[in-house]
Amino acid sequence: MSILEELQWRGLIADCTDTAELTNKISLPITLYCGFDPTADSLHVGNLVPLLALRRFQLLGHHPIAVAGGATGSIGDPSGKSQERLLLTQDVLEHNIASVKQQLARLLDFETKTNPARLVDNASWTAGVRFLEFLRDIGKHFRQSDGGQGIDPRADGRPRGGHQLHRVQLYAAAGV
């Protein structure tokens, strides 16, 4: 059974634009990733299905990458929340990422010689981004105040407040 057949059998694929092309692409080892939120020092049950999928791919020779959202976590990503998250210090984020890696290592093999799993922190590729260059090069493509357009409203219909909402959209556009 191929990885695609297994994922379909388990009900983990709802739809696919081009099954033949996907089958062709994964016939040889690919690199794939899944992101994990480092705002806590432990994974949660919602991480289990994607983590098991990474493991299945790794066991079949593919190259899994776990991406810790250290950059996103450092700006207080409010995704799906009715209020802004507390901002975490760099020390707390580093502790959380180290703790999550220990949990990831229970399912992913970081030591194998052939296709070791990797853990990367998206803060590592955003740390050198300078604020003014970011606003000039990325921010110019976005409206900073859109009156709630593109932002999930709160239960009472009003957009969630705070500048984090707009900032998260900008960081997402930059690949964070």
C-alpha cells in the first residue's frame, strides 16, 4: 500500500486536484513539513493527526520537517481567538520549543542516518528582517486598517481589536 492509499484509507484526504500527479510526486522521497505552535511547552491532541502523517511519510523514506512558529509566537498570533495572546519572552519560546522537540522525538526519528526529521524555528529565517525594510518591501502591499475586512469578527459581529491582527497578516505574507 502506498502512502497515498494509506492516507485515503484512513480518511485523511478529503480531495485532491490531481491524484495522478500527486502519486507521481511522492513515488520518490519528498520533503514535507507541519507547523507547531510554541506558545505552550506541550503539544495537544490537535497535533496528533498531522504528526502521525509525518511519521508515516518518514517511515516510507520521506524527509519530515517540524516547523516551530517561534516568530509567530513571539508576536502573539491571535488566530481563532477573541482576544490577543500574551506576548512570550524569547526564553519562554526557546523552552517551549525544546520541550516540544522532546515530544516530537517520540514519533519522529531525528537520529536516523537516511532521512532524519528536522525541527526548524521560523524565527531563524526572520530574525534578520529589519523593520523599515519589512514595511517598505512587504507592508506596502497591504492595507493596515481594513475596517474588519479579511479579519474574523467576534461573536458580537465586531472585528477583533488590536494591531496584532494586521501584523499577523503581514508576517504570514513574509513567510512566517
